[in-house]
Amino acid sequence: MNPVQLTLFRTNKPRNGELLPIAYAPQLLDITSSITAAITAFHQHMREQGFSENTIKAFGGDLNIFRKYIGSNKAAADVTSQDIQNFMHYLRYQRGVPCSMKSYQRRLTSIKVFFNYLFEQGVTEQDPAASVAHQPVIVPLPEILNTSQVQRLLQTTRELLTAPKADARPHLLVSLLLTTGIKKSEAMAIRLSDMDLTYPDQPFVMIRYDDPRRWHKERKLRLPPDFPATFQQYVDQYQPLERVFECTARNLEYVLADVARLAGLDGKVSFEVLRWTSAVRDATSGMRDETLRQKLGLSTITWQDAGDKIKRLAARPL
């Protein structure tokens, strides 16, 4: 399977021309703005850009520690690279609170993203965090399926299509995840109306979000050639009314676990494993980094870590 990514990605624009409510007045920043004011503006920037709530919370907490260390009223433009290096040293050796390497790296990322934002806004003449290097850290790589395991898995799901008690759901689910690399929550949200099977030889699915802050992640993804036939068999069998998968996420996890057992891959198949496998297969097939980032629906910040892992995995024999 060598999925081809369509170049259509949705921009962060209101649907049908409707205007989003304005619940705040943008705060203008300049070279006199304090760290507190800058962090407040950056927090709103993260929300506008559709950062996940977990990312906003983590970055906010990291920057709050930095604010207390550097001084709430200090002008953001006066912060130097040495100030940031001193702060990072304080976190590891002087704060008196354990700081794992993972937390250390994330906090440095928070600082880097924050000051890059201020630099782009013209608040600082240069980015003081740009020269502060990340310390190397060994992070375990995600589990993925190799080529042989993918073939065994798909062979098993195809056999289920024509078994005495035929079941189209395993193949529909596995081929969908391997081709698109979508997350579990995205798969659960797919509506029947999101399926574009107008041209059977070019099937697509729209990944949509109800939350306006996530609209920039919406994208149109190509499906495998056999998907229309599988989808029709699935619809005939399960008769969904609104969403493609009208069951719980846990139920689909059981489906993956069962088909993994039948394929001799017990314990090796999950939503996460198939997502990473899909990404690595795309990378090894030559997909550009930016195209892959958008296909996976990742922010530029999240991509820094995910992209590195994908490259490391793609360098291994599949």
C-alpha cells in the first residue's frame, strides 16, 4: 500500500462565511511589554492557533515558572540568552523540585516557542532562545508494524470479508487507519456524509471537527482503492445511520485486538500502532515532511518531536 496524499488541506477559516464571536480585545505588544503581558498575549495566540488544551496548559505552566524566576515586570525585550540558560540551570540544579529530562526538554521548547512568537511579533529585536540548544535525550520510539506484519494483517482482514460469517468491519477499520493515519477520536467522529465515493477509483474521506478552534486541522484524505466495495459491504451489514462507526471506541479496540490475534500479531495492533505505521510508510515512500505533518493533523510544534521519531523509524529496515 502506497497512499497518495491529496494536496487539499482546509485553512483556518469560518464555515459558510459565518463570523466567529470575538470574546477578547487583542493585546498589543511592544518593546516595553512585560513578561506577564507577553505571556497573556501568547496564551491567546495558542488558542487562536488551535493548540490542544493539554499543550496550552503545559506551556502556560512552564512559562509561569519562567515568569516567577525572571520577574513579572521585566520587559520581555530585555531577556537575554544568558537569562534563559540560567533559568534552565535553575530548573535542573537549584529549584529544589525534581525535573526529569522530558520535563526539561518540554520547558525549553515552551521558552523557544514563546520567544519565537515575540520575535515574529516584533517585540524583540532578536530571538534570545534560538541559540539555547536542547540537550540530547533518548526517547523510546513507538511500536510499528513491518511490511510482513502489515501484509499478514491485511490478508487476515480480507479473509474475513468472505468468511462463512463475513465481517467487513475489520478490513474497513484497518485499511482506513493504515492509509490515512488518523487518530482514534478522528475515526470515531467520521460521519457518513464525510465519505466522498463519487468517483470509485478515487475515494476520499473528510476529517472534520465541530470545535471551530480545530477547523485548521480539517483535511481531505485519500482512501485505498478497495474501500468503496468494503464500505458498501460494511453499510449493508451494520446499517449505520449517521456516523460510520456507531459503537464505542473500546469496541473498535476489541476489533483490532481480535484481528491481531487471528493474524498472529497478538498485542501488536492498536490505533496508535497503525497511525505510526502509516506515517512511517508515507515517509519511506517519499512524502514531503510538510505534507505528512498536515496529513496527520499535527501542529508545527508537535511535529518537532513526531517528525524526528518518524525519520528515525523510517531509517530502519521495514
